Amino acid sequence: MAKSELELSWKDLEVGCVVSEPGNASQYRTGDWRSVRPVWDTEKCIQCGVCYIFCPDMAIKKTQDGYFEADLYYCKGCGICAQECITGCIRMLEEEE
Amino acid sequence: MGERVGIEVSLAAAEAVKMANVDVVAAYPITPQTHIVEHLSELVADGELDAEFIPVESEHSAMSVCCGSSAVGARTFTCTSSQGLALMNEIVFIAPAMRLPIVMILANRSLSGPLSIWNDHTDVMSVRDCGWIQFFTENGQEAFDHVMFSFRVAENPAVSLPIMMNMDGFVLTHVIEPIEFWDQETVKQYLPDFEPVNRLHPDNPVTMGAFGLPGIFTEAKKAQDQALINSKPVILKAWKDMGDLVGRYYKPVETYHVEGAETVFLSMGSVGETVSLAVDQLRAQGKPVGQVKLRLWRPFPFEEFREAVRGVKQMIVIDRAITYGGVGGPVASEIRSALYLEENMPTITNFLCGLAGRDVTAEDYMAMFEKTEQMAKGKVRQEDYIIYGVRE
């Protein structure tokens, strides 16, 4: 998208608000919704990948050293990863901290 | 020019849909629209019309299918009445927002309850603000002509909006009238092939019907409003071209004996011809009475309407629906708004009549004129309206 949504005038819209650029949902920063963020304690993490599997937004990625971290562009802070984590190594940290 | 045949108006409308070479018909039968759907299903079954006839399980599905088929670029038709329109309501509002040029005939019937199958305009008035182009037909010939008109206007790339053709239930749908058919060559000349502005196709993927966040919703609505307003020149051109081709010129606002008229009736739909009879008789008595018929309802033809009633002292607005606890009928409330800033705004009396098919004769309209004359001697308040003929 050339312009962000908030820069578009009504004249800029496609007829019927058709989205003519396929796959552009990936540009949507759902991370804006987040009030808490997942933080991994690598002391307790066993690198099982359960958090990666359960993340509903595919917002968890594997790091070079085999641990996991959230892609904060997309992570909504839903906490499912923390809920599912077998060793309890994920803590949901308040964003203001 | 085609031949003139005596035919039930519903069947004529279905034949017109066939001549428009529609691709998809998705509809659910409901009185008094049934004959249109039945005839179209026969035409498809008999191989006379090469189209998909989709016998859906409800009107909600009918309009949903129409949105899908229109989105892939198929010429799409449906029709319904009353409760059917109510059931498809959710999708009725979505079609214009997605700019899908579906053509729908609404065989006007009252909304329940009490349960009723007869004609009035409570169904169409329930979707007044749905964003479709809406107009009224007065007789069988108009209904036939306006099927072609509807496809041409709706599918015009500058418009790309659904269009609702109102046709009074029973009064039009179930009567046999002499109707001049168009020949196929004329249809071809008048109605180009459907080339959608956007089309769902795997070669060029697009998203239709995505959600709109608060940051874009207002702009989306402004664009939709403007699209409906901008459809008017296309509508006028389609009427002009039809006149040049078949000799019948239609206008957004029709007038009858308005020259020197101090009082005019305002009507929509099939009651117009009965009102004209009353106007004839009142004129014969030397009363300066005329008639204005509103054909185009959305976009509202402000300019033509104001021009038509300029200099008129009083208006008798006929409504076929009730706005409960409101300012009178929906048409009168619209008319008052349209004239609010005019100099010498006429007095407006509002009669609600012909609900659920109750007969209103020329004598009744003459009685409304008499009543209006009496009211003119007192002060007529804006919110006053009369439910004509109700037993006290």
C-alpha cells in the first residue's frame, strides 16, 4: 500500500472497497492490540516448540540458538503460549514495564 | 419494434429478464412475486434461457448467491416481496457497499403483521436507506421496459450498484395487460454485455467484502453515497436512449395537468393511474388540480421534483406505508425535506391509504382533495397526517 489507511480520502478507495493487492493482510500490525508481551525464561525452556505450534497468529519464531521469541509486529499478547508452555517458562509482561 | 401481446405482467417481466440474457437467477418464491420466479425456472428448464437457476432455501441465501454470482461477473437477477425482503435484509445492505450490480424486482406487498399478502409499500420503505437505486413502475409496459433499463443502469461501470425495481403486487403482477415486447435486436442495441469493474477471478486475485476499521469506514460510506448520487446522469441517459429506441420516454418525475395547478397530488407506483382519473374529474369541475408522479426514489431527484411543483400552493401526498409514531408517511416526510428551503413552500397534506391492498378509487382521491380544501381553511400542521378511510 502506497498510503496508510488514515491517509486515504474517500476518492482514493477502490470501487466497492475491493482490496486489489493480494496478501496485504501481512501489513496489518496486529501487535498494536497488545497490552502484555510474552517473555521466555531460557533457563527453564526445553526448546519443545509447543508455544510455536499453539500461537494462533504464527507470531512466534525460532531463534538461531534454538529458543523461541515473539514477532512483536503481529503478537497480540493473547497469552496462549504462556498457557500452553509445558515448563511454565513464558511470562506475560505488562507493556508499560 | 416487437409485437404487442396480452400477457400477465409477471410473465412479461420474466420474459424481459430472459431477453436480457441473464446468467444467474437465485430466488425463493413468495406471493405475489411467485409467477416471475416460476416462469424463469420454466424458461431455464425448457432450455429457452441459458442460465443457472439456483433454487435456494431462503431469501437470505438468494441475496447471498446473487452477491457471489455478481462478484464473478455474471449478470444476476432475483426478485422477492415483503417477508422475503425482510429475510434477505442483511445482505441487501451489503450488495451496494460491495458495488454489485444485482437487479431485483420487488413485487410490493405489506409487511406482516397482521399477516397479509396484499399490496402496499411497507416492504420497500423498510429498506429506504439500503443504498440501492430504487424506482417505481406504474403499469405492465413500464415493468417490461424497466427490466432492460435496470440491467443497463446497474451494470454501467460508472454506477456498478444494485437496482430495485418496484412493481405493485397483484395490481401489476397478477393482471394481464397489452405489452409491447422489444425484439432481441433492440435489446442488443440497448444493453451491452456486462463488464464488471472488479471480478473475482484466480488470474487476478482481489479481496471483496473485507472489513473496514473506524479509520476507513466513514470514507467508504461517503464513496458509496456519492456513487448513488452519481448514478443519476446514467439513469437519465438510459431513459433517453430507451425513448429513442422504443418511443417511450420516461422521466424521474412525471407530471400530469400541472399547468396552472394550485393543488397537486403526489403518487408513486400503480395508484398513479387512478389518481389521474381523479385529476381528470376535478379538472372537469374547473378545479386547478394536477399530479406529480415520483418514479425515481433513490437517488432522490431533488432538482426535477422542485421544478415540477414550483408555484404549487398545496400538495396532497399519498403514502402507502406508515412511519409509526413519526411525522406521517415516509414519502411525505421526504417531500417536506426536499422543499424545506424553497421559497413559498406549499402546504402539504398527507394521506396514508391503500394499505394491504385496500381499494382506493378515483372518488376517494377526490374526497382527499375536498378534505385538503377544508384543511387549508384551518392551519395544516406539518406533522398532521390522515389514515384515509380508517373506521373510527
